[in-house]
Amino acid sequence: MKARARRLALALASALLLAACGKGADKPALPAPKPALWEVTAPDGSSRGWLFGTIHTLPDGTDWRTPKIEKAIAQAGLLVVEVKDLGDSGKLSATFTRLSHTAGLAPLSQRVDPKGRARLAELLAKGHYREADFSAVETWAAALMLAQVSEGGGGENGIDRALIDDFRARPVEELEGIEAQFSIFDRLPEADQRDLLQAVVDDDTMSEADDARLARMWLAGDMKAIAAEGDDGMLADPELKAALLTDRNAVWAERIAALYQTKARPLVAVGAAHMAPPGGLPELLAARGYKVRRVE
């Protein structure tokens, strides 16, 4: 499995929530920012808002704000994000613990391919874990925990966190929330959970060059390249892609459409993968009669 597919699949939901206190990478050479932004107008033209495809972490000091994005932020009356409590580490930890613990599970080494057990042992040692620490930790949760050890990433520089700070004096709504995002993983069949764990254990971690490539892709607003990230590996599995991406888009589109009917001028800011065709939010809203125009 390719590293880029694993990274995307984990980032699509709540994996990076666990890295809320992590550190960003050093700033590589990056292009001038023009991340994807759409203006959305209700079918009768009476109300409007914006769609903004975000990224959950960026290198320190990255300049991502453009005049058009700043204008949308200034004019919006409501921010809509996947999860609004990103800074509440206590709530994150408590919810994760409650959903992820079950007694009587198989040893973690038995939940990966025998060929990956040496690599699993390396990750456990790097994270200062013992295998016994995971005796009651469900497989999806072990995958997310070890992903943080493997990649060492962080969410301090996530666009969603920056926007929430921008809207500290204005309303912020969430499409899912902490529990719903973790529950996406919790509901996965055990076979799919083991696929996630195996992907993390496999020696295909992201390099600094891969991180920089993803940042460049997002800053350039290259939706074709972002869409291609989900064409292979983990998200080629229809069940995983439905659970992590397409089913969520369908549910979100209904709620977002209702918000755009109000006078709140919503700025909907969710992961850029949710904007990518086919089945991205711009496409789903256009199918409902909304005028969706890319402005950045």
C-alpha cells in the first residue's frame, strides 16, 4: 500500500485529532497560496456562502491566506467545520478512551500480518509502548495511536484550527463532532480495522518530501491531484471509501444545503478530499440546484 493512500485515509476522519498537541514540520519551499475556494448561491439567489477545502496540518509559518479567502472569512456569519472542539484535549482523550476500549481482544501482534510483527515491535518501542498496553484497545484505535508514532505529525497548523480562532466572536457549528468522527472508525468491520493497522505498521511512512508535496498540492488548489490521492491503496476498498468519504459527503450535503438557505452566509471549511470529484461537495450541491462557482 502506498504511503499517500494511508495518510489520506487516516486524515479523512479523526486520526489527526490525536495529534492536536503535536509540532509542525519545518517550512519547505512552497508556492504562492491559492487553495480551493467556492462561492455557493441558493437556487433562488436569495442567500450565499462558501466552501473551502482545508488541510489538517501545514509546515510552520506557511502563508495560506489570500485576499479572496480573507474576504470570505470577513463576510461569513457562520463557520461550519467537521469538529469544533479541536483544542479540548480532555474531551478528545475521554471520548477516544471510552469508544476504543474493549476487554478480551487478541494480542496486537496477532492483528497484523506475521511479516509486519518486527515493524510493529519497532513502533511500539519508539512510542514507549508495550504490547500489553493494547490488550483492551480496539484495532482502529491502535492504528491511530501508532500512526502518530510513525509519522510524528501534528495539527497545530491546521486550517480548521486557524479558522475557529478567526471566528471566536462568531457562531461555529460542526458537521460531526469528536464522538461522531471516532465512531466512523469504531463502526468499521474488524477486517477493515486491521487493514488500517497493517497500513500503519507497513514500512511506508511519509517522508518530509511527501509532506511537502501534499502541502504544495493543497496550496496550489490542485483538485485533480487531490482526487488522485484516493484512487489506490486503502481507499480503493469500496467499503472504506464509503465509510470515510462518500457516505459522509452525502450526509453533509443535506445539512449544508439547509444552511445555505439561511441568511447566515456560512463558510463551510472541511478537508479538501471532501471537495474532490467524483462525489465531492461542490458536485453534490450543484446537483441540488445550487450555483457553485470556484473563485480561488
